[in-house]
Amino acid sequence: MAKKTSLINHSQEELTKLAGTKREELRALRFSLAGSKNRNVKLGRSLRKEIARALTQLSSIKLGTSNK
């Protein structure tokens, strides 16, 4: 979902909320992996990348730089 082009138009509040929900999904995934309930192990990597993309865009907004 979170490609750079789709995150550019979001506000700070939306990016913060997105990062929070992805962190919660990652936490739930880690617990389900410990209990062997989930077989999609690559999902953790993609969640971490989405969190990083959201935080990078949020940092860019706060610094006032444009990463287009």
C-alpha cells in the first residue's frame, strides 16, 4: 500500500496514525508467529518497510523538505 507516491498527500496526523496501526499489526504478527498461527513470514518485512516509509515522509514534512 504505502508507496512513496501514495504517502505524499497525507497529513502529519494521518501518517502518525498509519505508523501506529502498522506497528500494532506487526506486534500482533510477532505474537501469532510465536504461536505458529501465521505462515506468511514475509509480512513482517513488508510491515516494517511501510512503517519506515510513513515515518520518513512524516520526518520530511516536519523538516519542510520536499521528497518528490
